[in-house]
Amino acid sequence: MSQIQKAMAMLIETFYKYSGKEGDKTTLTKGELKELLNAQMGEMLGKTSDQAALDKIFKDLDANADNKVDFQEYVTLVACITMLCNEFFQK
């Protein structure tokens, strides 16, 4: 597999590693999102122990307001963080 294919597979695998622990396997609950962020991005974002901050992240991600983060909303988060990192390292 190419590097980009490996990256895509890793994004998919990571989503499904955390989704479904509290219900629907195709979405992340707020608790599952918190666990994913802490485990996968904790060093970059800091631990998400601030409930208000987590609530805001979740609300902003939940574009369709169904109280779940689906795969598309998750990929949007990863893409936005990647873009911010790219801007940071370009400076």
C-alpha cells in the first residue's frame, strides 16, 4: 500500500477502535470521542478533562446535531487538525 492508503486505513481503523463501545458502531458518543482524543491526540491537544471544552468540540463536530459523531464528522476533525499542524510547521 502507498503511504496515503496506509494513512486512510489507519484513520478508518482508529475510528472503529473507539466507536460502538457505548452503542452504534458507526458513530462516536461524547465518551468515545473523549477516549479517542485522549489516547490518539492527547500529547498534541492536551488531555480533554475540561468538560466544557469537550462539549464544545463535540457540538462543533456534530454537524447534523444528532448527538453523535459519525465517520464524516470525525474525518473533518482530523482534517482540520492536520491543516492547523501544516500551518504551524510552515511558519
